Amino acid sequence: MTIHQLSIFIENRSGTLIKVLDALKEANIQIIASTIADTAEYGIYRLICSEPLRACEELKNANVAVALSGVFAIEIDDQPGRAAEAVKAFSEAGISITYMYSFLLRGKGILIFRTDDNEKAAAVIRDNHLKSIDENDLSALA
Amino acid sequence: MRDSTNLNTKTEMIWNPNKECMSRDEMSELQGKRLRKIVEYVYHNVPFYRNKLQEMDIRPDDIQTIEDIRNLPFTTKKDLRDNYPFGLQAAPQSEIIRVHASSGTTGNPTIVGYTRKDIGVWSECMARCLTAYGVTREDIFSVAYGYGLFTGGLGAHYGVEHLGASVIPAGTGNTEKHLKLIRDLGITGIACTPSYALYLAETMDKLGIRKEDIKLRIGAFGAEPWTENMRKEIEERLGLKGYNIYGLSEVMGPSVSYECQMQHGSHINEDHFFPEIINPTTLEPLPNGQTGELVFTTLTKEGMPVLRYRTRDLCSLLPGTCDCGRTNVRMGRIEGRSDDMLIIRGINVFPSQVESVVLSMPEFAPRYMLIVDRVNNLDTLQVQVEIRQEFFTGVFDTPAAVDQLEKKLAAKLKSVLSISAKVQLKAPNTIERSQGKSAHVIDKRKL
Ligand SMILES: [Zn+2]
């Protein structure tokens, strides 16, 4: 049920992010959403994009420290309180969310998150009739 | 010249049991006797040493036993350069039959002249090394060190001839032709640098020659630092057993020390080259087992003898009779160069220590940088390492996971260095590849 997220190690130096973005542009990869978790010296750049497997190989060839992580993507109506409802469902099931970010795509709210227990999280998504979306859906929307 | 009075199974692979298996008392006595002679010799034949000894108020008579060596002055690479070209030569030019020169990266090369007797001693020491590796008169042995001013080629060549094996003076030139000879002649032994051995392996792959097609069984590798991993790789790819050989042209050339079948340190030909380990800062001798700077005194050399020559190589000495039967002292692996020593918060730190830790963790590339600074009167050490692409996996999608990896390295560094270092993780291929050790250090403490 998870989709591929690229996790990229970038140093807090000018030019490091540009290098990654240039490599993606060169490979004709479309960035759908991204966020950076940063510390004083480096950041982890998280990226949802088209063709994540190919993007990962292209970045490796460009000497970028990149890995694929499995994250959930659920679609929520773009209305107040919808994200809170979703998160509540997971916390009630005792699942902790390691990180989460969201974005709008064609008027739809997309919530991306990673949990400490993917199996349980998948069950919660089914039981609560949350709308999980896969990579094909995402590409279609993008 | 070979002594065969003491032959048993153990001594079959010992060229000169009389010297290599001498009792410690006899060895000390021999060394003392030879030291007295060499000090007397340089006092009368080398103005540089006469002046130094007179300045220190030492007369040759003051040197009686090998322990008295501690009173003698040191010789450095700079002394050799300052006295370029023949200032430290003790024998008259008419007695010199060969001259080698070591390449200096800056300034003048070091010129070393050898008398006929010196070449004889060198060949003898070389034959001891080769015999320890298992080379016999039946072997066809290829010397693939550079022939010429460098001591490697001719030094090994004369040793192989002295032992009586067939020498193939291959040099480092035409590698494909060399490989053809290795295969067609059934060459069984080779002396070369470890990196040339790997190059041979690569060329074999290129030519489609398999290790089953060749008969190499013994490799004598030296003249540059190498690791156990390199040894394994060379042995695996060439199908031979690799042995360390150590030497330096200022002292003689290759054959100063050699590994035996036990491969637990390299035996020093200490009846000719007396070793000491000193603290490079205080110059005080260190007890056996401790790591410090290796110092050699040539006990028999005529052409250019040296007293207490500081090699800048860091290692320790392992005394005691070896399982191979030899009693001559062993030296451990070269752990670094004393030029590279940093004093951080009063503790001696060598970049090579950091290197060994970094190399032990597969998560990091074998590149690193030490950045030393002084903040609020306190020295700080930062170690930069590159994460290896293959080890950057999906678990590293949070800073917490990266921090954990940094902490793991920091803990290992602390246990090896005895001071704490701040680890900074870098992206792959962002630390400059460098040759010399000193290029791994940025010391910002210019006070
Ligand atoms: Zn031994």
C-alpha cells in the first residue's frame, strides 16, 4: 500500500540542493512534492516524484546519497479538520507517525506519512475507509 | 657462505641460522662490537659526525656496549639533504661501486654510495628475506620493481642471484609481455609494489589469463604502505602468498626487514641495522611494544653509514623468539608517519588512527578529513567522512538515523584516540582524494 519516497542526504552548503534538482531535471523527472528535515549541518530531502525507481538510479549515478523509503499517501478532501481526523485514526490504533507532510494536487489534499508499523497502518486505512492512493494515481493526477 | 651446521626442519627456510637465530646475549655483544667500530669509523671519516660528536663531547671510546647508542646524535633526512651530494659518504670514492638516489619530492635527492662489501651485505640480507618467503634455487623469480636509481630493482635482483634462483629482470615496463613470460616460463616468484601486483591482476583479467594459467606462488611486496585487505585481494587474484618486505634507501634499500611464514611482524636484520623506537617529540627511547618513530643505525655499512637515522615511520617492536625459530626482533606494521602527528589537547593523534577506524566501518568511504581548531582555548577535532552510497538505505529518511550513525563512529574514534571528535557526515565524493597523509588534515590553530 506504500509508495516510493526518495530520501536524499544533502549537506547544508550552497549548491548541494541545486545538484540534486539539476540531476532530476536532466533525467526529465517530475517532482510532485518535497520537504526537507534539516539539522545544523545537513538535511534529509524527502521527495515524491514521477518514476521514483529510475529517479533513484539517476541520482546514484550523479553521486548523490539517495535511498528509497516506503511511505503512505492518502487523499483527503480539501476541507478543515480532514487531516486531523486521519491522524486521529492512527493514534487511536497506537501507531506513531515518524513524519508527515501534505500538499495539494488538482484540488485534492494529499497526506504523506511514514509510520513505525506499516501493516497496522494499512489495516487502519482499510478499516476507516481512508482513500489510499498509489503511484499510478499520483502520476495521473500530476 | 650459507651456514648449514644447524639444519633441521625449522631452519630449512632460514638462510643464515647463525645470525637469524642467534641468542640474545650473543646478538647484543655482536651489535655492541659493531657499533664501537662504526662510531670510530665515522668519527675519522665523516666531518659531519665528528663535529656532532665533538659538540656533544662524545669520544669513540665512550661507546662500549649497544646500550650506549642512546648517547649518540640522531641523523635526519634534512641532514642528508644539507650534505648533498657526498657529504655523509665515509668511504673514498675509489671504494664506491654503486650509487643510488632516492627521489625527493622537494629539493635535492638523497645520494647513497655502496662499497663492494655493502652490496654483499645487501645481497645477503635480501637472500634471508627471500628464503623466509620460501624461495629456493628451483624458483624462477621476477623482479618487477623499478630498475635504476631506485633501490628496489637492483637490490632485489642481487638478492635473487645470491640465493641462486633464476632472476627475470622484468622491471615495471611492458606489463603484457611480462605476463606472457610469467605464464610461458612458469615464473614462481615476484617482487614488486602491492599496487603493481593489483595492476598485474587487472591486466590478467583484460588479457583473459586466469590464475590457474600461471604458477606464481610467492610475492615479495613493499616500497609502499599496504593493508591486509590488499594482501587478501592480491593473494586471491594472483593465486600466490604475499609477504611484506621493508627497507629504505638511506639505510640500505629493501631487505631491512621481512616477514616469515608466521606473518606476525617483520624480522629485522638487526646484526646489520640496529632498530630503536623513540618518542618523536621528546626523542626518548620507548619500551618494546610501544608505538613510536623507528630509528636505524647501520652497524656494518661502509659507503654511507648512518647513526640513529630517523625514518619517520611509526611502528612498534616485538621482541621474543618467533614460532619460525628466528630470534631477531620483529617490527609491526607501519602505522603512520611521525610528520603527521598532531597534538590535540595534549594527546598525540595520528591521522592513520582515524583512517583505521574509518576503514573498519563499511558505511563510510575510505576518505576522511581531520579539522583541528581552537575554540575558547580548547582544541577541537572534527572528523569528516563520506557516507557510502550503498549504505545509505531507506532507514536514513530521518536525521535521527543519520545522527545514530555519526554517534557510532564518534564512539569508535573516542576509544581509539582517547579524545572525543565531532563527526561530520558528508555526501559521497565530496572529500578530495589525496595521496599524502598530511593532505588529510586542516589545522586551523595558527596562533
Ligand atoms: Zn618468524
